[in-house]
Amino acid sequence: MSKKVNIFTNSKKVSTVLIILAVFLCYTGMYAIRKSFLAGQYNNLSLGFGLNAKIILVISQVLGYMVSKFVGIKVISEMKKEKRAIWLVCFITFSLLMLGLFAIVPPKLKVVALFFNGLPLGMVFGIVFSYIEGRKNTELLAAALSATFIFSTGLVKTIGLLLMRDYNVNEYDMPFFTGLLFFPFFLISVLILHYSKGPSESDIKERSERQPMYKNERKNFIKENWVGYFGLVAIYVVLTIVRDFRDNFIVEFWADQGYSGTPKIITLTEIPVAIAVLVIAAAGTLIRKNKKAYNVGMGLTVFGSVMVLISTVLFNKHMISPIYWMIASGIGVYLPYILFHCLIFERLVALLSFKGNVGFLFYIADAFGYLGSVVVLVLKEITGFNQSWSEFFISLNILSAIVIGMLALFSMWYFNRRFVQKKHKAEVILCS
């Protein structure tokens, strides 16, 4: 088997094109198992206490996902490369089986099934990203991975809606069958990643070597950089909350706008968002200087917040249609969100030259991001907040845009000061 794979990969393990395809398919397979249930509305599902069934299902899955993000702070930062492929397959297989249980268990146990469905999935991103970080073309590879955040989430929900509409699959069976459709492509992608070639010597020289990061290294990084780093984490938390609400309740938003009978609109409105964001993110590869790349990433984060604010105000005043608002605000949210994955954390690791990996930075940010998402969901449910989804999105976008813009300017100032201090300290040591 190994010999055949080496022939398939042209004896150089795996080309860049194959890695791009593999990371896209791998994370799309995860999304099919995590996000497909969102295509259902579950209006007939009664959980008692007057609770909105879909919101409770979302909270349950996100809680599981959040727990795995906190666990991943240790697991992903310490994971050794030879263990990655087997963990990927085990995590996804377990979560797919939980969707099978979701289809057949009684109503209240469906909540439990979705918690366990989300429990291992939070660590998938860190494992996949570990295959591509620390390279001169990481931004390009990460852009392919990040494409799933925009395009694939719409794709799997569209597939789910079509299964229900055209093939009479009920909304409880639909998530399992959607995940099953993508599962073979996931397995192929893991095989390709397993045989992919790691960063070259020139990659390591330019981006620093990525190593497992243990307790002492993690503590030292936080001790030295906590002010600026938690400014970045706060931005990421707000982005995660906005992006998660958009993702989880996009079906309800379009129903609110009178588009409930057109499932393809979810994918069609995300395509221009994906193209615009991914072209910009992939272009980060062209910026060789790490400090400049970091500043460009933070500048675009400020630009994204302004775009969200302006487009939301225009939509609120009925000056643009919901389609144009979803596209414009989507670019404004996803651009900085994906730049954190493709460029900002990647270049920060290279600039600070600490012993470790991007996984640690991501998993603290992701863990608190999903914690924030759960808190907002719970507050919305228990306070009886009864705005329409459109009104809720408007309020959320305006507030988040202001907060993100202010935090981005602060974090840019802080780390630029740190870079100057670090360079000065190095020059003093060299002179002495």
C-alpha cells in the first residue's frame, strides 16, 4: 500500500496542489458531520419547558465542541506527528456514529447525542493545520483549509436541504446521510496528508521550526505576551460569536426574509464571500516579511469591521437588499476570521520565535470563542429575547464591528512595540 501511495504522489510525497485539495476535503468532511444538522429546523421536536428545540441542539453540540477546544490546548500543542492520521479518523468516525444515534434515539437523548457528536470535532482543525503550518506557502494552504469555513458550511446545509426536499429523507436522518456522503472523501484526504512532506529547511529558516509545546513553554509565552495576545483572543472571540450565529441560524434568517423555498441561496451568497476572502488570504504568501504581513492582517481586520458596520447600517435603513448585506457583512466577518487562521497567528509565531506551534495560540482563542458563543445562545434563550433573527443579526453586527475595530488597533500597536523591544534586546546581546 505504501509503495502505491509513493507512486501516486510522484515519489516526492505530495505536491502543493494535492495538499490544497486534501485539506479542503478533509475539513469539508468534518463540516458535513458537524454542520449538516443545521439544515433542519426541528419545529416538531418538543424538549419541554417551552424551549426552542433547535437552539438547545445547537447549544449542546457547541458545548461538546467547546470542551474539546479546551482539551485541545494541551492535546494539540503536544501532539506528535505520527499520531495525527489515526486520531483524525477516530474522531470523525465517532462523531458520524453519534449522528446515527441522533436519528434513532428519543427526543431528549438527541441533545446528548449531539453533545458527543461535537466532543471530538473541536480538535480536527488543529490536527489538519499541523500538517501545513511553518511553510513559506502556509497562507495558500491555509486558505484552502479556510475555504471550508465559508463555502463548505453552505454546501453541506444545501445538500441536507436537498436530501429532505428531493429524496424524502427526514430531518433527523438527514445529518447522518449527509456525513456519510462525504466520509469516503475524508478518508482519501487523510491518506494524502499522512504522506505529505513536512516543511523544508528554507521554510524553517523563514518561519521558525514548529515543535510540540509543553506546559513550561506555554506558561512562558503567556507570561511574556499576555496583554497583546489576549487582545487578539478577544477579537477572535467576537468574530467567532458573529460567525457562529450566522452559520448556525442562516436557514432561519433566509426564512425570515422570505427565501425558505430556495435552499441554494445559502451556497450562492457564500460563493462571492469565499472567493473574495480566500484570494486576499492566499495573497499573504506574497508578503515575505513577517512584521509587514502581521500589520497587513491587522489592518484588514480593521477594514473588515468597518465593512460590517457600514453594510449593516445600510441594510437597516433598507438601502441594500438582504442578499447584498449577507455578502458584504460576510466578507467583513470572514476576512479577519480567516486571516487569524491563515496569517496573523502564523506570522506572530515566526516573529516572536518561541518554541512551539500555532495550535496552542488557536486553541486558547477557539476555546474562549465557543464559550462566548454558548453564553450568548443561552442568554438569548433564558431571557426570552424575542427579536427576529434579522433584528438580532443587525444588533450583533453593529456592536461587534465597533469592538473588533478598537481591539485590532490596540493589538497592532502593542505587538509592534514588542517587536521593536525584541529587536533592540537582540542587538544589545549581539554587541556585548
